[in-house]
Amino acid sequence: MLKTEDIAYIKGRGGDPAVVEEQIVNFKQGFPFLEIIQAATVGNGIIRLNEDQVKKYIELFDSNVNEGTKPLKFVPASGAASRMFKSLFSAKEKLDAGASEEEILKDNDINQFLTDLQKYAFLPELEKLAGKSSSELSLLEILNLVLTEEGLNYGNLPKGLLLFHKYEDKARTPFEEHCVEGALHAKDNRSGVQLHYTVSPEHQQAFEAHLKDIKSKYESRFGVSYSISFSQQKPSTDTIATTMDNEPFRNKDGTPLFRPGGHGALLENLNDLDADIIFIKNIDNVVPDFIKDETINYKKALAGLLIYYQKKIFDYQRIFDTHHYYALDSAFFAEASNFLENILNSKPPQSQYYTEKEDLYHYLKAKFNRPVRVCGMVKNEGEPGGGPFWSKNRDGSVSLQVVESSQIDLDNAQQKELVNNATHFNPVDLICAVKNFKGEKFDLLKYRDPKTGFISYKSKDGKELKAQELPGLWNSAMADWNTLFVEVPIITFNPVKTVNDLLRKEHQPE
């Protein structure tokens, strides 16, 4: 296990040796699967809003903002774009090895990329660097200009800094599109817009330079004042790597190797922020202005729905905070239990423990006194991503959870069938409320499931190792939140996972 010098090293990084010991145990024992009970569907865990409800909740959100509710937009933006260009890297490697263009163009992805090159927003910049038209360039020259430092360097930059969308004046990056979205749905009553981007250390300077270039332009266009901040994944959230024998993997200097703990580590970053309503959305899920309206409307509607139910939750929090259990009658307990089970979708354990009034009081008080999230869910049309399920929690209760396939025992026929019957999936479209009725912030680290994670196999210096990811930010890192799922239109979900996704009509000019 850990040596004395390891403990000192971990503390010096801001980490907790006890947490690292737990991580080593996880390598030895593995992570238990989450037991899903059934897929959440419309009418059974997923709310479907009609037009009148959408309008009502938009108005509720707007009125609360006018009265002082402070929104903030949180965008995980640290991911590199290298996987987005996987097919291009492969083609470049083959061309470098002597393959012919004719042979490479048999690959449908490469053929489509070259055929539709004129449609990409980054083409003018590419041709500017080349000093000639793309029609005069070989495929290898184009790939080098897209991927390498001699060109656009897109193979090494984060997605947030790539040119995604064409406009008459100038192409926009996802970073800019999120700034525009923020001005449209996350403006406070003083026309201030708070955005927070999580970025990689090596890219923060480039993001800050990009912000300097575009900030005044959008402030003038939308009549807002931006307050944009950045943070990096904290080194203290890195997880230890082990050998295949579950001993700490060591660097050449003898220190234990730590690796980034996945996007679940961003819970620490989220926990540091102060806002009444926090919108969370991935960096690559943005669209041009001509189809933004639906996204903006549903962002506001989901926030309004959260505010509507949060006010009711606050009423219960206030009662539990100011009354002893013996001062509350059975009708109140029945009402509170019904709201928790049938509105907040949290079913108690199947035991006799909560038949006593005092036990029920403490159980309900704890369940109401939690952060709240509303998660948009889209109909499953074959896109990858976690899904909405009714799941059994560690304490025996059943609640709504966003579950990744890696958390489910797919070798179990019954569990696999439940997954196959799922009707919706998670597009990472969250609205969060992280304060209680007194305006006090919850410590979000207390509401995660530390027994959930993922183990993968990597290598370093020619040696195999095991790596560990923390519970996903919108999965087990929020496992113990009060949760509402709402169906949102598929048009609000347009991620860019490969370069050719930019050719979809949703990412092309109107």
C-alpha cells in the first residue's frame, strides 16, 4: 500500500491519503454495478411539457430573474478535439506511410470530408495559411493544415476553440456560441451574464486570448456585461494509477503516478461557484443562431420548472427546520411523503424502519434538504449517451438516476432488457439549484456516490497500468440529488463528436 513518503507526497499535492487508499481498494474489489429497476419513460419519471406549460415556466423564470435570481452557465470545455479528428489522423498516417489518395478516399468518412470541404467554417483560415485555394492542395497537405502546428493545429486544440459555424461577418467557435446562448437565457436583472468554463491548464491562456478578442463584440450586440471565469480540474482530484497487481504505479523518480479523474472531478469546480440557478451544457452541443430559439426556450422552461418545484421544496425545508417531529401531524407526513415519492421521484427503502414518526421525520428532512436538478432528456434515436432510469440506491431507496452503460451489468439478461427498452437518453442538459431555503450553499461533495466509478487499462513508459475515473459529474456525482427528468426536443441536442458532424444541416448556414 502507501509508504510514508507517498503520504507526504499526496498531502503536498493537496490530496487526502485516506481517499487514495480507498481508490486502491476499488482497484482490488472493482466497482459494484448499479441496479436499475426500470427505464424512466414519459409519465413514469419523465415529464412532457405542452406549449402552455413551456410558456408558463419561461414566464416564471423571467419574472424570478427580474426579482433578483442569479443564473450562471457552467460549460465543461477541457476536452481535446483529437478524437473528433480520429479518421483524419488515421488517413494522414497512411499517407505518410506511402498510401495513395485514391486508396484513402475509399474511406467514406475521408471521402465526405474532402468532398464537402467547402462547407467547413474553418476553410477560409486553412486557405489563408496555405496561401492558395484548397483545390490546389493535395489531401495530405489539407490534413497537415488541419491537424498540425504548421496549420490550424486542430488535432491538439480543445473543441471550444475550433471554428464550428459560418456567419456573414465571421465564423464562430463553440466558446462564442455559449457566450451568445448565455446572453439569451442566463442574463440577470442588471444585464450581467456569468459563464464559467472548465479548461485544461495548457489551453487556458488561449481561451483567455479568445475571450479578449470577442468579449466587447457580443457585449455590444446583446447589451450585456459578461463575467467569464475559468477553472482547471484540481490536482487533488486526480486518481492514483496502479500496476496490474494493484500496487501503486510509480514514476521514474519513485513517486506514485496520478491521472485526471474524469469529468466527475469537475464536481469540485461546480462546488466552488455561487449562483441561484446553474445551467450545465457540454462545449460541443451548440447550434447556429437560426435554430437557437428552441434551445433557449427549453433552457428557460426547465429553469422555470425547477424554480416552481424548488419553492415547494423550500416550504418543506422551512417546516422541517422550524418544527420538531411531535409538532407535525400525520396529514403533513402523508403530504410530504407523497410529494417526495411522486413528484421528486424518491421512493423509500422497502423496510419497516420509517414506520415510527421520529424516523420518518428525519428521513424526510434529509431527503428534502438536498440540491435539486432538472435534466433534459431526448428521445432515443441511436445517439450514444447515458440514459434515465429508476435505480436502486445504496440505502435501499429507489430514485431517478442518469446511468451510463458502464454502470450496468449487461451480462445480466434482465438488466440488459431494461436498457434495450429505454426510450430516452441524456443529452447533458442540466439546470441545477445548489442552495437551501436560507440561501446557504450545499456542499455538493456530500451528495455523490463514491462507490461508483470506472477502471480502464492504459500504459506508461511501456508498462501496463490501471487507471480509475471518478463518478461522472451528471451520473453518480449527483446520485443523491433531488431529480426531475423533462423531455426536450431532439433539435436541442446537436453535439459534434466527429469533424463530419459539422456537415449536418443543424451546423450549416440557413
